[in-house]
Amino acid sequence: MATKTSKLLLISFILVLVAYLFDIIGFSTTYHTVIDGTSFDVHGGLWKQCVTINDVTTCTDIPSSIEDEDWFRSCRALSIIALICFLAGAICTGLKLFALKENKAILIAAICTILTAAICILTSDILLTQNIDDFSFNGFDADYGWSFALTLVGMGIAVIAVVIMIVDLVKGGDWFRSCRALSIIALICFLAGAICTGLKLFALKENKAILIAAICTILTAVICILTSDILLTQNIDDFSFNGFDANYGWSFALTLVGMGIAVIAVVIMIVDLVKGGGNGKVNSNDEEK
């Protein structure tokens, strides 16, 4: 008997495609920052900056004073990773929707990759907001443009899509095996995140990519725990025994506490990442050497 197409999953697939489209437009256009001067306008993105004087617009590469900053390179890298993750998530969702309808692992992969994309966009946009003063031009402060807004909208739509996917995952059967699988994935991601954090702390202190990897893996662990616990709460009646209803125990509570602590750790990591945004400036004395 053919498996019916999930309406919830179809909605989430459409939302992922819309989020991907918004992020592509935001990624490729030159309106992340805008400056409205008295006799000129300036707008820039991740790759080009355009100056309009007397209705004549000239677009050039991002000035080296910005392009060479570590935080700006991180923005670019995170934006590229987000696009790749969006594409991977859309492919996984499409496979689950139209081909591998009984395969829950592909849906979990879609959830994780799309969430990673959302996290990358969030981190990139935080870095930009913390360093927007670098885009000041001739004494005029920069403001946020519609390209920047589109990336945020895409991120929001992606999160909504993930929530719908989790609901669809919860509705399906074979929930207990999914709980086990998600719990194992969470443990692996926690271990990977701890290793990345340790490397950043004690060995690769100047490497921001390793910190971003730590953030992404730990957040993936959090999502896995959350999804696993949602599955358990939705199916706790299956544990009833001799007419007595089951209740939640301290093991379940510990997973929630661990998830909460992990979220706090990630917030601290993001703050540390943002605070280090301006550390990429090259000292003029070093250049002379």
C-alpha cells in the first residue's frame, strides 16, 4: 500500500524553498548596509559596495579595510555554509516527501541541516550588527538594508519549517527507535562540540571556524534532545502498566537540564564569537615588518 504524502511535510518543504530563495537573494545582493548621504548613497553586501553620486552608480569590491577583517570573512563563510545547508536540507526534505517516505533518518538529517543553516545566518547577522560601524562612509553611519532583512526572514521561515518537521516526525510511528537514535546522535554531537571547544580554548585559539563548529554541533545535540523528549511526551501512554499511567522520572529531567545548560553554553560561545569580531585588524606596525 502506497504511503500518503504528508501535508505537514509538504508545507515545510515549500517553506524551506522559500527560505532558501530569500537567503540566496540576501546573499547575492548589495543591500546589507545602506547609507543615505546628502549628495550620495552607498549600499553594500557581502561581495560588492555601490556608490551613487548624481544618479551615477559605481560598484566595486568591498574595501580591503573591511574585507580583510576576520569578522567579515566569518560572515561570508557562515553565509556560504548556510546556503549549502539549506540546499542539503531541501534535498533531504524532498527525498523524504517524494521518495524515501518511510525513512525517518532523512527527515532528521533535514531538520539538522536546516537548523544549522539558521544558526549560521543568525551568527553571521550578529557579527554584522556588532561591526556595522566599519561601513561608515564620509562621516555618515550605515544602516541595515533589505538584503540583511531578507536573510533574517529566511532564517525565521526556516525555523518554522523545522518546527513543522518535528511535529510531522512526532506524528509518525516507530517513535521509540527514533528516541534512541536521536539520543545517540545528541551524545555524539555533544562529544564533537566539547572537542571543538577544547581545541579552540587550548590549541587553536585564533581559529573562529572551530568555535562555529562547536556552536553548530552543540545546537544539533540540543535539537536532538528536544525532539527525542517531545516524542516521549507524545507517547508516554505507551508505558502504562496494569492500568497505571506512567510519569516522568529524573532521567528524563536530566536530559532537559542538560539541554538547558547546553543552550546557555552556546549563547556564551556566540557572545565570545561576536566580541572577537574586531580582532582581525592587522596592526600597521606588523604590516611594515
